[in-house]
Amino acid sequence: MPLITWLVFIFFSGISNAIAEETEADERFGPHLELDEMVITGTRTEKKLLETPVRTEVVTREEIEQSHARDLKEALEDVPGLILRRTHGKQGESVGMQGFDADRILILLNGERLSATAGSTVDLTQIGTADIERIEIVKGATSALYGSEAMGGVINVITRKPKKPFSLTPLLF
């Protein structure tokens, strides 16, 4: 019986030490400030990610860099619920979600529709990741906001802001 008592004592003293270590680290570094991620795609208005009424996922710039993705197709490979498949009749990749094919998934670039060739879908391998800031994926029916193309969902590719404003320099010959 004394062996069990000692084991219980050692177990609980180890837990209290682990809790004490966590609070000491928090006090040493001061209070933490975490900002909520803002999204626009799900409601067409800026909202915090946790307050959006539709299921929204965000692929950040850091996640794209960590995955070494070269194009939009590679950046979306790790997002759960997306089905990436080869486009029929030509080279390229398209996306499906929620049981809908690519013709019912709306692809936006900075909130503007990307149009594909007639009778086709947007080829995800044609959009590079070099200038992408984040990708917002709204799963589910958003056709009330975006029309019948968005019955399966919306993928909004948001690019980085330019570091310098656009300017022209005239050259005289």
C-alpha cells in the first residue's frame, strides 16, 4: 500500500511542476495579443473568420511557402474537402467540392470572376503563387451572393499589395 501512495504523490507533484513552468513562461514574455483573421469572400463584407456564417477556410502566404507550391493547384492540395482533377479534353487541373464539379465552383481573383474558355473551367495550373497573399475557400452554396456558378463554393485568390505605386517614365529618343 505505501508504494501506491508514493506513486500517487510523485504523479501529482509532477503535474504541479508542469503547471508552474507554464505560468512562469507566460509571465516572462508578457501578455500575448492574437489578432483575428479577416475574410471577405463568405459574405462580401469584411468579417472576422470566426464570425462568418458560412464555412470558410484560409490558406495563408506562410502555408503556401511552407508547401513549396508553384501554382494554385499545388496550393490547394492540402485543403480538406477539395477534389482536384485533370480537366477533360485539355491539359490542366480543375477543382470540385461539396459534390459539385468545377463548373459550379466560382474562382475569383481579388473578388473578380476569372472566366475560362467557352465550355470549360479555370485551369488552376495557370495561376502562379508568387503574388498570392492568401486564398479564401468558402464551401457550400453561396449562389445567393455570387450566382449559379457558386453552388458548390467559392475560391477567392487574394494577391499581395504592390510595394511601390505604379508609375510610368517617359523615354525620349
